[in-house]
Amino acid sequence: MKSIRFRLLVAALVVMLGAAIAKSQTADATAPVHGHAFGMRSPMMGFFARYLDLSDAQRTQMKAVLQKEHAAMKPQRQQLHQMQQQLKQYEEGTYDEAKVQTLVAQQAQTLVQLKVQESRIHNELFQLLTADQQAKMKEFEASREARMQQRTQNAPAAPQE
């Protein structure tokens, strides 16, 4: 169970890193690596870089991994976006359940492929951390999970009809 939660945290981390890389593609390519969030504009990446006290070499390696993987994942993200646009036409126009089923099945398969890639990237990034940083990351995730559990236990019950 703990491993799944950790993977979810790492997945969120990679997604944020991927988004930051996507956003940074329009920025100056010579932006410093040690700038805010690996030279990108993601507040969470800056947080993790500071929290884990990443070295300049680690930041450089992580940025290289993310840039490489961003290019590899871009076609699948574009495909997901196109499928979402197609689904929207059925939501707002004439509904065709068979076509919607086909689109959703294709979308699910693309999401599976993306999640597999993200998992591999998370592992690659995690392996760049020192043993102390890995332990600190695991501790952070456990603390985060405990807070989430607390919130779900304290959440008000859904109103009954």
C-alpha cells in the first residue's frame, strides 16, 4: 500500500515536471539549470529541489531526463487532447454511443501507455537521488498520505436524499 502511494506521489512529481518542461519549451533554451525549479517555472519542482537539497548535477540530470521524455510523451499527450476534443463533440452534438465507446477505449489505452512511461520516468528520477534523499522523499510521501487519510476521515458524509 505504501509503495502505491509513493508511486502516486512520484507520478504527480513527474507530471508536474513534464508540465514544467512543456511550458519551458517556449522559454529561452539557455535558462540556467539551477534557477527556479530546474530552470523551469513550476513551484512544486522548486519546492522539491529545495526540500531534497538537490545538487546542481542532480538538477542537470533530472532536467535532461525530463526533456528527453517530454519529447517521447508529446505525441501521446496530443493524441489524448484530440480524443478529448472528439468526445466533446458528442457531448455537445449528436450522441453516438458506439463511437464514444471506441474513443474512450482508445483514450484508456493511451492513458495506460502514458502511465507506464511515467512510472519508468519516476524510477529514473528516484534513482538519481542519494539514499538520504530517497529516505526523505519516502518520509515526505508518508506524511502527505497521513494528512490525506486524516482529511478523508474528517470529511463530512455525503447528504442523503
